[in-house]
Amino acid sequence: MNDFRTGWRRRCGVLASTLVFLLTGSDRAWSGEDVGALRVASVSAAPSQPHRRDPAVLFYDEFDEAPESPGRYSEFVSSGGSFVWTRAGGLLGGAMRCQFEKDQVDAGRLHVLLGRTPIGRGHRDGEVFREIYWRVYVRHEAGWEGNPAKLGRATCIAGHDYSQGMIAHVWGGAGEVLCIDPATGIRDGRKVTTRYNDFEHLKWLGSRQGATPVFSPAESGRWVCIESHVSLNTPGKADGKFELWVDGRREASREDLDWHGLWSEYGINAVFLENYWNTGGHGAVKREARWFDNFVISTRPIGPIQADSVVRIQRTRPEVMDAWQVELASDPEGREVIWRSTPQAGAMVQLTVNGDHGQFTGTRAGRNSMASGVVHWIRVRTTSTGSAEWSPWHSPFVSP
């Protein structure tokens, strides 16, 4: 694979030959009024994900329990019950649900501290991390509207006053996409910030826009894999990195950043998930919810989820009048399609990928299974004639 390939292919095993499309659990029922384009909503994850056994992983949370558990998060703010844990609705069961009310700005957050910090309490306390990856799955409810501004950030807490040495923001970009927006609090080898979010002293290093309209109604109702990478600069050089992947594609990057100059007292020591909607000075455009799941922080690339031995995928629920069809590919551009279904009745929400319901093609022609340890992407269309437009390739997963 282009960006997550080698580590995943070494770690993954053999995939069963069956892929099932069906409606998975949710903390609310799907209704016929759901709005959005036809998409793959989610891929059923293996009960035991590789990050549980990976020594490079610094922190992970599959939200199988509430975040109040001791020692998990340095800070959890529910904002009056806006941001809560739910037993169902996630990729593996539980998830964190953020419920915005119309005009609401602050709807809760989760903070993870890592390594050496001026305030202690970090996972793997005392270590200094100069490079991290973090990944989270996010789903916006069907019919979602608006760009909620904040999603998450990696940062360097550099003082007891929570002043920051650097901030790697992943937040709302232009229109309906995400962007990366790096900033530094270091000048001439010393920290100049004196408080958290000290905008008077931060230096903004230049944002880059993403490409996938994750906040559009068309992309609502499905889980989106969002991964970021931050690497501090070599002291004295402008070679720091900040990268963003959406559904396994690198969409924004900087590789010329001077995060810290010669300053090296602390490294990257915090990652936050945030629900703070202040776009244009206003809050949420209406009452609507989003969910977070499968949150991982690592010193190596993470990639998408590993699929279960029988892979279950939920499609979104717009009405399909005629028929629908899916394809699987082993690359994000669909250059190598490895399976194509026959048209399925519009009333169906389940599809088993095997020789009975479609045909393996390309390098898998004549076989009845996928290759093991490979990232696959999916696309879907509504059609009875074969002329309807395909969705973008999305919902990547690793064959187990």
C-alpha cells in the first residue's frame, strides 16, 4: 500500500473468503429518513486489533468502557453530558458520542499526556517522543451539516502554566474538508508562550488543506479513518513533518517545519480529541451528533482497522430503488480491482463477497479469497444498468 503498507503486511494473517455487508449495532436505530449518498458505513473489526500487541503503541482506546477509568486520560470534559460514552454504536461495541445542540460551541474533549511533561501524569512517564502517529475513527450522523472547526491536536506542553512549545492542529479547513495547521511557541531557542493557546506569541507555520469532504452530507453516516503524523525537526534544521491521511490517502503534508529550533526540553507529550465548534464565531448549525472510536497513538504508522475473519460491512441507508453493486480494490485509486459483485436487489443491505455473489478479478482471478495482510478499499454504486456513478474509494481495512 502507498502509505501504511509494510508494517501491516508483516503483522497480518490470513483472511477468510467471506465478506458480509450488513447493518451493525448502533446506539440509535437507522430510519428511512437518513440523508446522504450511498457509501460503505463501516467494516467489522477483528475483536483483537494488532495495536494491542504492538510495542510501538503508546496508548489506545477502543472505548469498551467509559473514559473516567483511572489513569486513562489526563482530562475528560463532558460539557454537561454533551460528550459521553455509549455501549453501542462503535466499530467494536462502545464509542464516544458528541451531541451538539444548535449554536453550541464547547461540546467536550479528551486529553492524553505522553512521556515527559512538566506536570507529570503522562503514559510512559519520563520518555521523550519526537515523533508520533495518532489515528481515530469519526462518524458524523446521517444528514450532518457544517464544519465543526476542532477535531484534535498533538502538542508539546512546555510549562506548568500549560504553555506550549508546538501545536499540530487537525481541524476544519476550507469548506467541508480537514486541514493541518502547525504552530510553534519557540523563538531563538527559548519558549516565548506563557499560557495555553497563547495566540499572541504563537507563530503559525502555514496550513495545508485536505481533500475528502468529511463534513458533507454525502459523506455522513459512515466511519472515516483519520491518521496524523508529527515529527519534530532536527535541532538547527527545518525538516520537521506534519502529515494527514484520510481513509488511507495522504491528503495534506508539510516536511519543512521548524517546530522547535534548537530547543529540546520537551518533546511531543499530549494528544487531544476535541469538540469545539467556533467556525465564523458561531456554534453548531443544528442539533446533530458525531462519534469517535478506535483511538490509537503510536511511534510507527498505524493504518486502518484489521478486519474480522468474517468481514461485516454496513452500507449507509439511502433508499435504493433499483439495484446496487460493490467493488474491492487493493489500492486507493482502484487500479487493481480484485472483486466485483453482481447487482444486488435494492432492498438488500447485506452482501457476501465470494464466488457465488460476484467474481474475483485481477491478481485474484481464479481464486476464492483475498490476499492476506493487504489493505483493501471499497466503492459502491446504485445501478440496475451499470451506468450509475461509483462512490469514491473509501472504508479501507486490512485483511487479517
